[in-house]
Amino acid sequence: MRFTFGRSRRRLLALLGSAALALGGAVALPGTAHAANLLTNPGFESGGLSPWTCTGNLGSVVASPVHGGAQALQGAVTSSDNAQCGQTVAVQPNTAYTLSGWVRGSYVYLGVNGGASTWTSSPSAYTRLSVSFTTGAAQTSATIYVHGWYAQGTYHADDISLDGPGGPGGGDTRAPTAPGGLTSTGKTSTSVSLKWNAASDDVGVTAYDVYSAGSRVLSVSGTSATVGGLSPGTAYTFTVKARDAAGNTSPASGSVTVTTDTGGGGGTGFRQAAPYLYEGWGDPPDPGTVMSATGVKWFTMAFVLDSGGCTPAWDGSRALTGGVDQTAISRIRSAGGDVVPSFGGWQGSKLGANCSSASALAGAIQKVVDAYGLKAVDFDIENTDEFENEAVQTRILTALKTVRAANPGLRTIVTFGTSTTGPTYYGNRLIEQAQSLGANIDVFTIMPFDFGGGPDMYGNTVNAAEGLKNKLKSAFGWDDATAYAHIGISGMNGLSDQQETTTPAIWTQIRDWSNAHHIARLAFWAVNRDRPCAGGGVVSNCSGIDQSTWQFTSITAGFTG
């Protein structure tokens, strides 16, 4: 059962305070003879980011809105990443420079690492920012940046210029060493994830360039990357080169060849309309009756917990087989449907937190898979014991990777809370860990309720889903279609614990949006509550609003993905 989530939020006061400190450090500079713009690809007219690199892979080049030319930079800010994009150039010591650019968005910053910065808030039109700085006595490179602010929405930047004399000749000419240990950490039908060991340089490595078939396909600042936009069932060979601030490039790393998964359409091919059904709570209805009345085929069965010693049981107390849960599952399957058991939830003794290792947890999950010959499993990761415990997050993802590999065709789903703009810090971390571990999670499902989101539950749900889509794109290098195909939405019908109201009309809007964007999964909490009780409050066996019986389930049955 799910109740109110505690969500950490960054404060606007901190934002304004940081901005004031940055502006306070600005230096009024004397005039200087300006050279041509020192930046490469200043208006992003190449159609790619290089040599710009962006944190979290959250930067992209877009055709609208632009300030000049045909392209501009877009930074997909999240609640935990300000989507900072930067470029390092050679400069002369003790010399005056002027940095300027056109930006659009809420709280957009322009500055130089270790020096001055400036910012503005201009969400509906491009505004010019300009800041001056003087290099240090021995400084020969400068990294300029542009970024938005946490959870303040996407920003755009264009026509960025750094005016001043170029770096001195005869400077840094030593190239970095070649990166080592290049390997693949995961793949889909349209993407390959890579990691490698850091290169060394006498001054410092500023970027890594990923090559395939002799062409640079991606530039990043860290030692991992996901190359997207690939063709299914195709072999690709990759190498990586390191680059320093002076533009010196290392020899290529050793190569790795990866064949993408087969299948097309940009996604997993997995679609599931599966509202939650809980046999231990809320006057559980006969699933056969619900199926006959609504046409729904799948149910998410809640909840598999720990009965002690890392032993799975329904609600932590009912045996896996031989009880009401198995009876319900048999009834569903005899009517032509199927189930996906959900592990975890908000309360109780959870396997993720109590199994001593990822292998032990995988063994517990495997017992449930074997008991029912499952096609899919859902891990509902909530509360401080699992969702906000980084070691447990990693344990769960590693266990799911193990179980998925041991059961070809098994689909894995993770379900977690969200803010109104997308994943929170722990949600972002969960996604990043899934990418880093190569967990190959099929569906990332958000629960867009109990987030204090106000009255617009349709708008907030869509915004949260779009934020999730952007995070999946940046983490895995997916295109829009592939990211949507890995998204799930699990709402709460009627009144939520925080008195947010989702009516049948709103849920229909959410379903229609989900169909139009071809997401993977639609669920809600819960079929037990899919009965009318206008004014009944938040209770276990009705929705608290006026509706017809099984109305939300009927709407959900119309989800086709």
C-alpha cells in the first residue's frame, strides 16, 4: 500500500544566493583588442554538439527555437542535473576576454569555470548575456559553460562567443595517452553503452571522442557513453580517443564490436495494461468478474514481501502457492489473462532491503518466477529502506539483471515515485545505475501522485512522464520513440493520499496520451478501489469519488501502447 512520499527539493533561495555569489566575483575589465570568436561550433550549426560536452548527456541540438541560423542548443534540466554544457579553449595568460551568448529559459547561466558568471530568467524569448573576465598569470586554457537550474525546465542557448586573443603558439603539444579497457556495458536494438579507463595527460583530459567506422559519433566528458540511433541486429565497432584543452588527441583505444539486439520500432515490444490487485486488503474483488466486465487481461499482483530469511511470501505472511493469491492467479489465467507480481511497495518487510546480497535476492525472485512460470516481474521501489538506500537500489537492479539473464523472455519492470517534472534525485540515480550496471530494465514506471502536484493531474502526469523520457534519453542515448517505449505510468484512481483527484475523464486523457506516445505500461492503484463512494475519502475499497464500478479498469483496458 502506498502513502505520501517525502521528496527533497532544491530551493529558489539557494539558486538566487549562488547567482549573487557568482555575480559578486565578476571583474570589470579594461578594453582589449578582440580576436575572432575563439569557440568552435558556437551556433551549433554543425548539427552536433562537438566539441561541446554536457553533463548527464542532457544536451542536444534542435531546430527550434533558435536565435540565429538553423540550430540551437537544448539542455534538458532535471531535478538533480542542471544540464551544464561546456567547451575548453586555449587562451593567453593575464589577458582580458568577453563571453557572450543568447539564452532562453528559466534561470540560465553563462560563465567560465573558476571565474565570473551571469544569469537571466527569460522563459519565452532569447536574451543576450555577457560577462568579462581576466585569465590568471599562468592560465593557458579556459572552460566556458552554459546551464539551466535544477527542476526549472529546459533551456536553450545559441550564438555563444568568446572574444579575445587566441592561445599562444608553441604551447601544449603533448597528446594524452590512449584510453584503455574499452568494453560494452549494455545494448538495445538501437543503442550500445560503453565504458573505458581514464587516459592521462600532462595538463588534463577535457573530452573523450567515441568513433565508429572512422567517424566521430559522440563526445563526452566522462568515461562512459551510450551511442544511440543505431540499427537493430547490426554489428558496430567502436574506439575511443582522449582530447586535451589544446586539442591534442590521443591514439585510439582498443576496439570493441557489439551487435545490437534484433527487433525494431524503437522499443521493447512489450505492452501491458495491468492495474494493481491486492488480495490482502480492500475487499478484493473476484478478478474473473472484473475481467468479464471490463476486458482487462493483465493484473499487477501486490505484494511479494519477505517472510524472514530472504523468503518470498505474499504480504510476507501468505505462502506463495496454495492460498487466495494462487486462486486469484488461476482464475485470471483461466479467463485468458495473466499476472505480473509486484515486489516491495511502501511498507512491510521487503526482500530488497532484507536479502543479504544481490545473488540471494535473485534467488528469492526466482522462486516466484518458478512458482508461476512468469512472463514479467515488477519491483515497486519505495520509501527509505529501498528507494532512498543506494546500496539497496544497486542490489535490486543487479538481482533483476541476474534473473532476466537466467529466464530468457522475462520482462523486468521497476516502479518508483516522481516529482511533477520527472524523476527525483533517487529516481535519476536508479536510472543511472540501471545504465551503468547494464541491467536492461524493460520498463521504468513512475507513480505520478502523492507529489503535492495540485489540481492538474493530467498536466502533472504528462510533465512527469516527459521528464522521465528526457532522463532515459540522456542516460541511454535513446531517441524519443525508444525512450517512450520504456516508460510506464501507474496512477491512483480517485482521491490520492494527498487529496489529489484523478477522475475517470482525467484517466481517459492519460490513457489516450499514453497510447499516442506508445509507452509500455499503464497501471493504477488499485482495482480494489475501483468502486464509487463519493465523499468517502481515501479508503481501501472505493475511490472516494463518484464513478461507475470498474470504470478505471475499463479505461485502462483500452490501453494499447
